Amino acid sequence: MVGMELRQQLKLTQQLVMTPQLQQAIKLLQLSRLELVDVVRQEMTENPVLEEASESPDSAYEGRGASESAPSVEAAPDGEALLLRLERQERRESQADGEVKGAEQVDWDRYLENHANQPPMPAFRPDTEELPNIEATLTKTSSLFDHLLWQVRMSNFTEEEERFALLVIGNLNKFGYLIDEVTIAELAEETGLDADDAEEVLLMIQEFDPPGVASRDLRECLLAQVRVFELDEDVEAIVDRHLSNLEKRNYQAIAKDLKLPLEEIYAAARIISNLEPRPGRNYTSEDINYITPDVYVHKLGDKYFVVPNDDGMPKLKISGYYRAAMSGDAKAREYIQGKLRSAQWLIRSIDQRRRTILKVTECIVDKQREFFDKGIAFLKPMILRDVAESVGMHESTISRVTTNKYVHTPQGIFELKYFFNSSIRRVAEDDIASESVKQAIKQIIDSEEKRKPLSDQKIVEMLKKKGIVIARRTVAKYREMLGILSSSKRRQVY
């Protein structure tokens, strides 16, 4: 029998402990701009020592040079003014770095005095940005249901027919089709309407504006529009019997079955292509998402400068009102010191997030200089590890920094993730980014002859002449990602 005993043993292990401050810094780093604004305003509500600083026109612009790792501006009146602003920002950063030291032993009286004398966080408002138009500020737009309800009320329906019509327009999807979960027979039975009368009411609804609404499939939708617009019998016959051949552009089979000349089939197909396959989409109310860039990249002479967009971001400072309150009793001082410590870490974490985004963006600008000079076709292959090694950070940190962060460049607004692409091999040249290959495929298809569209294999051969070697299935994958149809469906014969 083995005896049991208690022993003391020393064991050395390595363990990563994430302090609350580190957790907060990581959380702020991965937030988008709008999410960060919400978090800051929530902290201002919960922490009484935090307040918003007023903006100063003297520091309306600041940034960091992409090649010199120094702050700059979009434009400067002269070189001397630019150098003065660079030196002033460097002094601010040195002062901020000095505050980080000795965080555990803080002289709060001196901290509040120094913080009150610091200039507020800068703001940047580009002159090129325009406010949304008046249509974007409407509180409510007319929905498809509202538009159809008005027409139902204006029709001479009986009480049962009107209840049935209301059920029909209340069971439409966003494209204006009757949802699959219900049938006309079920709706008629629920309202006490005869099945034949229900079909007649449905035909009347399908002739409302927009024509074809409340249809059960594409064929029924197009036939309703043929009736409303009083189109030719040939058009109606094609919609009724040959939608599948029309989709495949098999006009010869349609002409043979209807015993019509091929030119008349082309003319009918041209008319059908102008009909609306989704009648309700013009009334679909979807929120428009406006992108506010986190940073701006501006070219000044031969250099690019990365400018943070602090416009709209609350500029935090510690309220001087609580400085006097710290001289009271011990409990009040302990409470205020806790809030001050929390506020200090929040301000420091936001500043660190801002510096990290600038640093990563500067690295991207350095590595993708040709893209900023010439456009998407010159985008280079780049992975997270390339930037991580250059800035001395972990790949996971770079991933957090580039997610949901946007940059305004001379080529447009892009998510920072956009600049990370896999490489495609080129013959006797440097590798090319996959995004550049997509743009090359799009340009080839845009310039093709519409009556004789290029096949995927032909695109492979054309890319090979440019030194880009990819497989046919890769072309098909990129084409689908760009939302481009196959060659058989792109062909236009009229």
C-alpha cells in the first residue's frame, strides 16, 4: 500500500498573463472607427474624470511621413512651416513617451497640471469631402407594401377581396415575389374567398405598379408585364415557352419551334431584356453605409504622407475639476485615483492605437509605392508577415490593425486588408498580385468583341503573352469573383 504525503515543490514555467490594460489595448486596436467612437463616448459617460477637449485651430493638421516616419500635413504653405509642425509633433510624442514611464508610481497632481497644459488632439477635415445630399437624410422612404397598399385602397375590391389582397402584399419578399411558404389557396381559404376569384384578384394585383409584382415565378412576372405593356404575341410565346432557351441564348431553337425568322427572335429577345425580373427591388430600403477613412495618404512633392483622420473623434482629457477633490478624505481620493488611472490607460491605449495604424499604413505605402503612383495594375504581392517584420509586430497585431480600417489614397478608398494579396508567377519578371490579375482579366473582357466573347482558355493565352501564367480554373474563379458571366452568357447576337 502506497502512503500519501504532502510535499512542497518549486517549478519554473513561462506563462503569458494579459493584464486588464493589455486586454483593453488589444480590444481598442481591433475596433473600427465607429465602434471606437461608441466606446469612447460610453467611457465618458461612466468615468466622471474624462471630458472632451476643445479643438485648437493651431493644430488642425498632423501626420507622419511614409518614408521618414515623421508627422506631416496634406499641404503646407511653405517648407519652413512644414518643418516647424514636424518638430512640434516630435516634441509632443517625446512628452507622451515620457509619461508612460513610471505608470505605477504616478504623481497625480503633477500629471493633471502637465495634462492641462498639453494641446488637444488634432483634427483633420479634408476639403474634398462632401456632405451627403438631402435625399440621404430622409427619415423614412416609401416601401413596396405602402405603395401597393395605396393601390389596393383605390381599387373596387369587395371586403373579402381586399382582405385577400392585403394578405398577398403582406407576404412578398424584397424583390416583389410571393414567398414560397404560402399559397394562393391558403390565403383564399383564410379570407373566405373563392379560389377562382382569388386567382382573378391576384392577376389584378400583378398589373399594379410595379407590373409583375406578387408573381410566383419569373415566367409569371414577365407575362404580367407583357399584358400590361401590350406586347406582341411572339414575345408572349417566348416568355411562356422558351425562358430556358432564352437564358442559354439558343435563339435557333426558339426560331425553329415558333417558325419565325431569326431576326424577329432577336428583336423579341431585345424587348424581353428590357423587362424587370425583380419588380420590387426599386422599393427595397437598404441602409447606405458611408465609409469614413481612418487615415489619409497625400502626396507632397515626391513624398507620400500619412495623415490620421481625427475628425469626429472625441478628444479626451482629464477634468481639472477633480484635482481639488483629491485633497479631501481618503475614500474620495482612492475613488478618484482609480478613475484617473482608468482614464490614463484609455487615453494611452487610444494614442497607441493611432500610432500603430499610422506605422502600419506607412509601411504599406513604402512597399506599395507603385500602386499609389500608377494604380491597381501595379499592386505588389504582400502578406501579413512582410509588414509584421518591417514594423516589429506580430502578424496577429497586423491583422487586427488592418481589419475594418480604411485609407483614403490618390487611387480611391480601400480597406487596409486590400493591400495583402497572394502572388501569381510571371515569366522572367517579378511576381504579380492576385488583385492585379483580376483587374487584367476585367480589362480583357471589357475590351472583347461582344458578339464573340472570349473563353476562359483564350483569356489564359492572352495573359500568358503578358507574362502571367495561371490555370483556366483560376481565370474562372476570378471571373466569378468579379461577377462576370461565362462566355456563352456574355455573347450578344443583336
